[in-house]
Amino acid sequence: MPIILSRYPVAYHPTPKVACSSIKLALYELEHGRQFELSRDENGTFIYIHDSWRTEYFSPISVQDSYYKFAVVRHPIERFLSAFANRVVYFKELDEKHLHGLKGELEGLKPSPSLSEFISELHSYRRASPSIRHHTDPQSLFIGNNLAYYDRIFCFKELGEIANSLKDAVGAQITLPHEQTGGPKLSMTELSKKQLERLSDFYAEDYLLLADFYQAG
């Protein structure tokens, strides 16, 4: 389901690794009149913006015509590389500590995989880690299969246009921070032809959905 504001008629459908942290922080400030502050719960666990504003897979809002509905899309393989760099390399979500105790077919899965190993065993790593699965799931699961539902679809490179668009549409004033930058910067040029084909097949539904924005390979 989307983030639906009460102060402004705005509905945002976020997708992991498509600037959703930055947009959530900006919309939180717009909705509450103050910046989001990192805090801890009674057990000392940090409460992040995603914990305060949880979203799930796509579902349309019930009153569509009165809301400005938007989403941001990204080249599927560039998004995948960002997920690997941030979640696997930077946050180490596939290190030995996280993979300890796996059973059955996943028991021998190699911790802290290289990019090549991660691509080769993608389905197994996705099964082993809910977070990895969430961050590599196709964009279609988060934004739906009908882009005509939206008032505006922004490409990842058009993030700077969101503020002006919201101002023009509903009079909302936001500033986008830059979040989730941890991890190496990876390029599609580092991938072999076979790896590109494997990932293009995995994200075939996204490429079909986003054909007006991105091409496979």
C-alpha cells in the first residue's frame, strides 16, 4: 500500500532502492511539520523511517481521482547493483552471522558473496534473507502493472523534479535529502554478457512494464 498524506492529497508508492528513504523522509517532514528523528524502542533497537512509515506491495488507493499519485522507477539492473552494494557489501546482510543456521539446500550457501557469486546463486540468497528478497523483488510488485494509474512516474534521474511537481500539483513544498549511499558504486559495464542476460531474464516483467523508460541489457 502507498504512503497517503493527510495534510495534502498525495499518495506515494515506494520501491526499495529507488530513493524511497529520501522521499519518505521528505514526505514525513511535510506531513508532521518536523524532520524525522532516529530513535530507539524500549529494547534499545533503532527505529528508522521505514519502521515509522511501513509500506507493503502495491495496492491502489480507494479514492484515486482526488489524490496526486506518483512513483519513481529505476533501470532494473542498476537497481539490483545498488541493492547488492548497499545491503550485501555495506550492511553485510549475507555475512556468516546472518546465514548461520541455514538448513537443507541453503546450508552450504557461501557467506559474503562476490557480485558474481550473488548473481549465480540469486534465488538461493533471496530465499535465505527476507531483506535481500525485499530489496531485489521486481518493481512491478511495488508499483503495480498499470502505470496509467499514476499522475506521474519519475525516472530515477528525475528525482530533482519531484519537489516542483508536488508544488505545482498540490502546493506542497519539500526538499529531498540524499539517503542510503553506503556501498561501492557499481556499473553495468562490470557485468558479463551472461550476467546481463541472467538479470534481464529475472527482471523481464519489469522491463516489459517499464519499456517506455528502460531497455534490457
